[in-house]
Amino acid sequence: MDSAFSSVSLRTKIRMAVALMWALSGLMMLQPKIHSPLFVSDILAPPAEAWQPLGIQRLLQAADTLWLKAPMIWPDVIAALEIGGALVIAWGHNTGRTVASFVLVIWSVIVWGVAEGFGNLFNGTGSLLTGTPGTAFLYAMATLLVIMPSAWWENHQLVYRVRQGLGWLWIMMAGLQGLPGAGFWHGPRLAEVFGLVTMDGSEPSWLQASINDGVMLSFHHPLMTNLFLVLIMLAVGIAWLKRWRYAFGLSLVVMAIIWIVPQACGGIWTGIAPTPGMILPLLIFIAMARDDLMGQQPLSERIQVKPS
């Protein structure tokens, strides 16, 4: 009984966190600058120019063209979709939550493809530092948690799978960071990663200084810097897979540094960021993984989910 109560409580907290995630993103779409050409030039256009395969490049360019046909209307439509979905997930009945969650998952997949270029997974230049595997992809995965069967929560199988998935995600990101073809072992390419965020002077001075320090460090010491990045990502991934107690704290510290410095707090200071970045869904996953991390019951003694 206690276990079931704990699982229901966690499920409710995660559902409310997912609703908050979407509500914040919807509100950010109402920023005045998003209705301006800056949104296309600084947010939508760069993925199409990042050495994408021809098919993905054309898809991104078509999306940019479609956006430019009604740049004053699309942000409001998207804001209504995301805020409305968030309200239904938070306070709607079960059927409404399921429908809203599926709609937002489909919307996330569309954004992942036509706006993020599938998180740069297919152009050989993907890095966690620049948002790979894609903010929209992580939003979709977090939203799917809302519609998972109750049994998966009650026997802790879901939190176990999330912890495992989080571990493998970090290991995959370490692999992408270490790929020789990505060029991150060379100063100019690694420095470019730290300098991708366009700063317009609205950011705090400490943030601008931190990003500039990252650019200089990676340019002059690329081997040391990239090796550290690869090893720390591997350490976080292995810590989650092995259920080491420091996995939670280490994830928070590493993710916070990545989100603040190379990702410039998700670009929230610029006024044209459509979301706070990948930090919100990752925090949801980390919170769920921590629940399994702190559990004392070994997986072999848990009730297994039988497929229907």
C-alpha cells in the first residue's frame, strides 16, 4: 500500500511538472521578438545551415518559408496549443489528459524535425552542448510519461527504465562528443560550439564572460577540454546505470553547467527562445531516476509487467 501510494504521488508530481514545462514554453512563444524576423534568422534558419543531409535541409527550409507566410500568427497559435495542452494535462480528466498528451507528443515530433533538424543527429555534428538529441525530442519523451499505464508506475518498472534510459543517453552523448569526424578535438570547431549562441547584449555580464572563457579554453586547449567533456558524460551515464548514489548530484551539476555556459541558459535572455531549452525535461527525467536510485528494493524482487 505504501509503495502504491508513493508511486501515485510521484506520478502526480511528474504530470504537474510536464504541465508546467509546456505552460512555460507556451508563454515564451508570446514574447514580442518571436513575432519579428529575428526568430527566423536566429532560431529557425541556423539548423538548416548546419551541414544537414539534403532531405532534412529542404524540410527545414520549407518550414522556414511556411513560418514567414504568417509570422505574426504562428506564435499565438503555438502558444494556445501548448498552454491549452498544459491546462488539460494538469486539471483535465483522464481521457482529456491522454488526448492532450498525444497531441503534444505529435507536435513535439513535428518541431523536432522541421525546426530542430532532428537535433543534428544525422549530420555528424551533434553534441549535448548544442542541444542534441533535441529539445523537442526530450519534450516528447517527458510528455509520454503522462500516459504510461498505472501498473508501470506502481511496480516501479517505469522509474527503473527512465534511470536506465538516462544513463544510456549520457553515454550516447559522450560517444557523439568523442567522434573524430565531428571535429570537437580541434580548437576552432570546439570553440564554435561554445560560441554558437548569439549574444545581443541583453545577457548578464557574467554569462557573456563565461561563454567567452569557454570559447578561449576550447580554442587553445581542445584536446584537454573535449577529453574532459567525454569523460564527465561517461561518468554520469555509468553512475546512473550502476545506481551510484552520486549520480543525482553529478547530473544536476554537469547539466546546469552545460545549460548555463554553452547553451546560455537556453537563450532565455535573448527574448526569442521558444523554450527554456532541454533543462526542464531533463530535470523531470533526473527526478524520476532519483526515485529508483534511492529505492532499496532490488529489481529482481519487483513485480514484473506482463504484456497484455
